[in-house]
Amino acid sequence: MEMFKKFKANSNSIALVDDEIGVLKYKNLSDYIDFSKSKINNKSVILLIADNSAPFVLGYVSLLSCKNVINILVDVSFSDKFIKDTIEKFKPNYVLSPKKKTNLIEKYKTVISIYSYAIFETNYNYNKNLDFKNFLLLSTSGTTQSPKFVRLSKKNITDNTKKICASLPIKKSHSTVTTMPLGYSYGLSILNTHLYKCGKIILNNNTILEKTFWNKVKKYNINSFGGVPEFYEILKKINFEKYFLKSISYITQAGGKLDDNTAEYLGALCKRNNAKFYIMYGQTEASPRMTILKWPQFFEKKKSIGKPLKDYKIKIINSKKKSLKINKKGEIVFYGDNVCLGYAKTIKDLKKGDTNKKTLYTGDLGFKDKDGYIYIVGRKSKFIKIYGKRLDLIEIEKFLQEKGIKVRCIIEDKALKLNLYNNQNKEEKIKLDLKDKFKINQNFIVINKKFNKTFKDLNYGKK
């Protein structure tokens, strides 16, 4: 794969640092790629279960480098039911999995062992009637009852990776640290860009509230990391300036709109420390990043998500799909070579080609100012993002209603807000149920009981 073509030329550079196996160089990654190509059959469907470890990354780069394969990525944090449903619906020929996931892979044959991971061959038949333009499938959330994936092509991923690298100061000599799961598009994008540049990646599973995380930042002279809005709000609360080392040259933010006060705080902190802060905007459907607010314009346009990455375009349209003038609010529509091919719920959808034709209706509402900078003002769609994870509000409502709890969800990215009807003293039970089912931190669930309207009179999303 073109994204990994520089590995051999940088064979002696450190690629990965991992708590389990230590240091791996780009030569190690290149060797695994060559070895895997001889073991994996052509025209295969492969399920990859991601975690933040070097063994997973070895498997990831190896399988993405195989010829005519369709890779389906899920995160190790997804429920076993979700993963089993995915296996049943997509019938993969191989599964890249931690060996400890015995309940998922015990009946499969080991093809390649990769430390704590292995590539297993399943019993499913090979399907030659698929469209292998479909290359990498990413989950739209990983929390829903019915798996739904974004279909990305090799061109989608490669193009977006290159455009990000052209906009951010990622260098071969740089070190980054994982702050998000690699099974989600933003965390995976940071991995891809640093692999493309042959930088050093510190695989990390510690949170920013743990001393171990900051010890790694110091030990490995971390130059950059990324985060979603909630990540930076926590950093602000713990007094980020105490941990801001001289080695940090820039930080990035995506995965939802950042609070204005937090943005101001981070911008001022970076300026004092001679570092840079980049606000970006993206969706999994766009491989995943679409815009960037460049550092020189930060203080003038800090409420903006910036402008599209090079060669990408954005229009603001009304309900009749007519382009709007400056400062007029409408839906944000994105155009670029990174726009996904479409969606997939079963293996039958892998017979489809490009249904989007480089056009993405984002479901976000916004406007352009006179200088062409984009501002987000709300959402048209019935989804929210919390900690970078997209949640389907209709599915959450149905889940609770099946338990006899009548709710309406509010469209707001700061938290999951619920209007609760005739269910007094059930707040804690609701929060626990949502945590178990959808992996939502209870601190980001807000329940409003003081609702006088009857349940049936409310329209979806009304406050």
C-alpha cells in the first residue's frame, strides 16, 4: 500500500514503542508485511479487532498491504455481541484478534502469530463477487445494536492521509502518543499520518489523569498528540500548563465543537510555550478529516473550524440544495476524494461501488464568513458526538423505551441530554444501563425530570 511504501527506506527508524514488546523499527513492520502477503489469500474479507498495541499495528499494516482484500475494523472495546454480529453478517475469511478473545476465535485456525495477537482463518467461503474497491470499513459508532460501517477505498484513506500531512507539521523525527482508541477514525487517522511520515508512535492505554501517561510524554519527548473536546476540557481542569513540556510542538483537536473558553485557554497556552494549536473538523465518512484552522489565524477565527484541506471544497446549502451566500446558515456539504463510497450493513453491501460520488451531506448546520472560514452552529441529523464517539439518539430512545422508560434525547454535543417522563427516581439506573450498553461515561449523561408536556406530544429533539 502506498501509505506504507517508505518503510523500507526508513528501516532503521523506530516505528513503535509498546509496553508489551518494547521497540519495533520500520524494518520489523516491513518484514511482517512481506510475510503476511504470502499467507493471506487473494480476495479475502478480514475482520480486525483493534487495540492500542504494537501487535495490532503489525497486523493492521500487514493486512492492509495484502492484495484485493476488504478490511473491517472494530475496536476491542466494542461488545462481544457487536463483534459476533459483525462476523455473522460479513462472514470474514480471516480475523485479526487478541489471542485472549477465546470466545470469539476458539474455533478458528491460527495462520500467523503476532505476539499477543494472531491472524485466524475462519470457515467461511470466499466470495469473489465483491467490489474490492471497498478497502477499509469503519464503524459509525460501535455501540449500536446493528453493525453499520462506512465503506472507504484505498484512495479515500491515502488521499486524506496525504492532505493532513501537508497541513500539519508532522516530521519523520517526531514522536506522538496514542490518546484515543485506534478502532475509531480519529485515533486511526493519527496513526496513519505518522506511519506515512515514518515517525515514532508511542502506543499508550493510560489516561491523562494517570501519572504514567505524563511519564511517557516526558520519557519519549512527545512532540504532538490529538484529542476530542472532552479530552481538552479535562486537560484544562487538571491545569495543563503544569504538564506542557518543551518537546510539545503542536496539538490537534477534532471530534466535535470545542468550548470557546477551552479553545481560548489552549491557544494562549500554546502561544506562551511557542507551540501551535490546530482545530480540525471531520467525520468517519470523510476518512476522516475535512478542515483545518491554521495556527496563524487561530486568535482571529478561533470559533471557526477553519477551511477545507487542500483541494477539498465546502458549500452551505438550503433545504432546496441551493448554495447560500456568506453568513447564511444552512447544511454543510463537503466535496473531496476522501468521501466514502457509502455504507455497509451486511456482506451484500460489499458488492456496491461508489454511491456518494465524492459528495458528503454532513448533517451539520453552519455558515461561511466573508473570508471563507466555516462555523458550525448546530446539527440537522439525529446524532451527537461524545468523546469522539457518534451516538444514534433514536436507538438510545428505543433502548430505554423497551425497558419501559419514556425519554426524548436532545441534540447537543456536550453531553447526552435526556428529557424523562413519569419515571421518578430512576436516574441512576438509566445512567448505568446507558453506560453498559453504549459505553457512555456517566458524567456526560444529563437527565431532566421536570417535564410537564405529555410524551406523545413532543417532537424529536425539541427542548
